[in-house]
Amino acid sequence: MFKKSNSNKIDFKVVYEEVKEDLKDVYESIPVVKKHKERKKIERLFLIMRYVILGLALLFFVVIIFNVRNINIVYTSTRDGKDNLEQLKFFVEQKNFNLAHDYAVLAQENFEKASSVAEKYNNYFIIKKIRFFSGHINDVYYLLLGLKSLSEAVVVGTDFGIELSNVLKNDKDFIKLTQEEKREVLRILTDGADDFEKISAKINEANDSLQKVQVFGFLKIFEDKITDSRNKINEASGLVTTIAPMIRILPSILGYPSKSAFLVALQNNDELRPTGGFIGTYGILEMENSDFVKMDTHDVYHLDMPVKDLIKIEPPDPLKKYLGIKHWYLRDSNWSPDWNESAKKIEEFYLLEDDLLPEKNQINKFSGNFSGIIGLTPDVIVDLLKFLGPVVVDGEEYNSENFTKLLEYRVEKGYYLLGEPSWHRKEVIGDIAKALKERILDLNFSQMYSVIGIVDKNLKEKNILFYFKDDNLKKVAQKQNWDGGIYKGADDFLMVVDANMASLKTDAVVDRAIDYKIKELENVLVSELKLSYKHKGGFDWRTTRYRSYTRVYVPKGSRLVQIGGIDKKDVKVYDEFDKTVFAFFLSVEPGKVGDFYFKYSLPNSLYRQLLNENTYKLYLQKQPGNYYDSLNVEAELKNDLEDYLPLGLYVSREVDNKIKWETEYDTDLQFFIRTTK
């Protein structure tokens, strides 16, 4: 450690320089010293952090100070916009659409100004990096954006209201309008179809923006109000989305700009047929400027029976085999599950039979061309009676509780007790329809919203089906799924179509259930389908054993693997409407349950989609007129499920790669799954 020197004196400076580093290591290794130095480091670190935070706070404070004016703009503009919305609501209720329009424009300008300022804040770097500030600014921005879109929708709506109120002066009901006034209302509806599309788009924008509001921090005190606004706008979005396409087709149905004529097939779903039910009654509806020129209903046998020896058209094989008929007539013409095809066949039979009717049997007195064909089930009338109240025809009260059974008894058995000839037993249907027509036309416009809701429900449940000759109207009906066409997508698909084969009105006492399972195996997707029919009736004038010719539509290229409940030889497999069909005859005795099982592999294209896109899609198409008390859809895939739809049904998740939905089944349903990679 010490070097030897030639001098007797020690140079301590030299010695210190030599041992300095060693002494430092020894000193710093002393525990007390070591702990003191670490504390000093931490103190310095906290000091630096304090200065950084203070600097950021000062910087943010400076930004705020320099933007106080902008913050004030957001506050005052939002407050003014809210006040203007409340004012326009008041004037809309007073039906003063001119003033309502002015306040709507002001509200639009208020929210536009406020949202543009909030957007600038939302883009500030510092705000973006601090969750506390970014959360609040995001919520304010999307809230303002939603209110802006809503006020824009109201501006267009009040323009429409101004035009309409100029015709409906003194709060006149539609039924009290003159022919010219009715025609003007229909013109406004026709011209306003594009406006309603704009309103629908803006309300959807508002709905989307409000869904992005996470109700962060201070905004939680307004959570109830924000949730209530979301619900109301979501409801309005659904209503306007429904009204917009209705306005596209309504004037044409009501006979504007020229008279309309529709052949109406009344399909009784207590006796199911592919497009809704047995055609026991048909009608001819002619309208001009919303007035009924003609609305007659007749027993289908008025056409079929007088020409039974003049028509030799061969029916489909199942009708020959299970109904025992040799020739095909109007009453059985809705054999195709695609309404477009059945509607064409209904019109074809009507025109043929009407042309062949002997002079003494001429009842239709119609020589024009039909604008289209409309299919209806009794459910539409039942829902209208719930809202409008009972009607009395020939001293008999018809209400939502007794309509179907009472009508069936009246036309099937009771007519002879009333002394009516069988030939006129179904004229009562036309009388009921006329009574309902008067009730509907006597409603004011606010009550009409309830009728629109009833119509929308029955369109979704396919109790109302449209076939139009006009190409534009046909596109509207197809886009809205009102045309009863078979789904054309390339996804997994299921549609079960029952056809009552000489079982009277037994469908009314049969509970149905569907269990559908999809499972990913090695290089293939396999489906398992179970159909259950529970017969709750007995043997009487209305019900008997249940007999149905049932067709199961699945993706084209599906291969049948296993069958239960019936012999494989009794199942016919073929392709139709770009789908593969499993067709079979079933019979269920009263008090029994019939279960039928199908296992089949799906086409390779669906498996490749799952592998390449990590997605699986299923479309369930409901048969018109049919209802299922229980539907279970289950999927088990190899990878875990990352996302799925729908969310509104009862869902159970046992494991990460498996899901099960449970619900009733009264409308078409779509299912979606995204898996992890």
C-alpha cells in the first residue's frame, strides 16, 4: 500500500491520492453512511418530481387561463342549447312548428359551437395524456356531438311539421279532411321520404355519440339523466328507422298518386302453411287518396269450388300424398316458403280461377291489374283490437281475447245456427275489417304512432308480408325484410318450415322448441338440431293429431350425418333457394311430445371462414305465422370467444370457448362470434 521513498519524510498528499478510492469504498460501505446516501438520492428524486409536477400544473394552469374564454363558450352555448331544446319541445306540443323550427336552428348552432371548442380541447397533448382530464373532455365532447346531431334531426323534422300543419289547420283529424287535403298530405309524405331518411341518419348519429359517453368522474352526478336520454334517443331511433321506409311505401298502398289495387291473402296460422297459414279467405283492396274504393273479402272456396272440374294443375308431391288432393287450387297455392314465389302463385291461381268462374258465380267484380299481393295473419287484427278496443258485428263482440276462436267457430260451425248459407260464412271478416278501418281513420296523429308500432311489430314477426310489382317498392320491402324472401347470405343458416297436413286448427295447441348446437371438430363444423312438438290439445271439432310436412333449410352443401325420431329413408334431401333442404313428414298424438333430431356437417366454406377470419355467423329465419316458445343456440369452438352478439338475450358461459343463448323465437335472429387467434 505504501511505496518506499528515498527520503526519511512521508509525503501525505501522495499517500492520500493513492488510497483515496480505497478509503471512499470503505467509508460508503459503512451501513449508516450507506443508508444516509440512499435517502439523499430519494429526496433528490422527489424534489425533481415535485418540480416536474409543479411545472406541468403551472403549464396546465397557463393553458386554462389562456382558454377561459373558450371554456365559457362551451358552458354558455351548452346552457343556451338546452334552453332552446326545451322551448322547441313546448312549441312542438303546441303544434307551432314555425317557432319550434326557429328554436331547433338556434339549438343546432349552440351545440355546434360548443362541440367545436370541446373538440379542440380533446386534441390537446397534455389533456390526452392525463386520464382525469381526457375522460371528462371525451364525455363532454360526445355528449355535445349527440345533442348537435339530435338538434339537426329536429330542424328537418320541424320543416316537415310546418308543411303538414299548413294542411291540418284547426287540428283536423285525417278522416275529416277533404279529398284535396288528403291528397296534399300524401304528397307531403311522398316528398318527405328523403327527409325522413335524413332524420333517421341524424338520430342514429346522436345515438352512437351518446353510447360513447362513459359518464366519467364529475359527470356521474348526471348519470341518470344521461341514461334516460340514451334510452329515449334509442327509442326514437327505432321509431324513425321504422317510419322512414314505411313512408316510402305507404302513399302507394293508400292510392297516391294513382289508385292502388292489392290482392290480400288472409292466412290462418292456427292451420300453418309455409308463408303463414291456410288461405281460407282472400280480399280485394282498392284505394285512392287513402279512401277505400273497394274492400271485399270472400271465402276461398267461392273461387275453388265452381272451377274444380275445369283446372287440372298437378300439385306438389307432399300435397298429393298427405292431403290426398289430385289438383292444385288457390287455397293451397302458398306452398313455397319464399313469399315472393308464393305471392306470384297466389295471383296466378286467382286470375286463372276468376277467369273461369261461371257467370252466376261472379263475385269479385274486379278487372284491373294488381299493384301487389299482401299476406296477413289474424295476429295483426288481434293486436289492433288490443289497442282500438272491441268491435261489434251482427250483435257479436269481437275482442283481442276471443277474435281468433270466435271467428273460427263462426265460419266453421256457427254460421248454420245463425241461418246463414255456407256460401256467405266468411263475409263477416270483411265487416270486421271495415269496422277497424273506421276506428283507425278516426284516430288523431298522436294515436297513429301506436298504430305504427303495431304495424312494425307485425312486420318483424312476419304477420304482414308484401309483394310489390313496382321495382322501387320491391327494393324497399326487400331491404327491410318485409318481403318474406329466403335469406341469401353465405353464413350458417337455419329455417324450419311446418305445413299443416289435414290437422284442422291444431297448430294453436302445439308448443314448439328448437335446440341448435354448433361444434368445431377436426377440420369441420358440425351442427346438431333438435325439433320438439308438444301437443296440448285433444280430439274435437277444432283439433286432432298433429300432422306436418316439415322442411329444414340449412346452408347449401351441408351433409346429413345422423337422424333421430324418423327413419333416414323417410327424409328427402335436395337443394332449393341456394340452400340444402331436409324434408320429412311428422305426426304427434294429443298429449304427446314429438322430438326429431338431425346431425349434419356444414360446408367447408364456413369452416374456412372461422379459420381465416376468426368469425362465425348464424342467421335464423322465422317462418311467417309460426312461433317458438323456446330457442336454444349453443356454440363450442376450439379457440376462446373474444366477442359475441346478440347481447340482449339470456347468455350463459360455462367455459371460455363455449356459449349458449336462450330466448323465445318470434322474429329473425342473427348470431355472431369472434374467436381469439
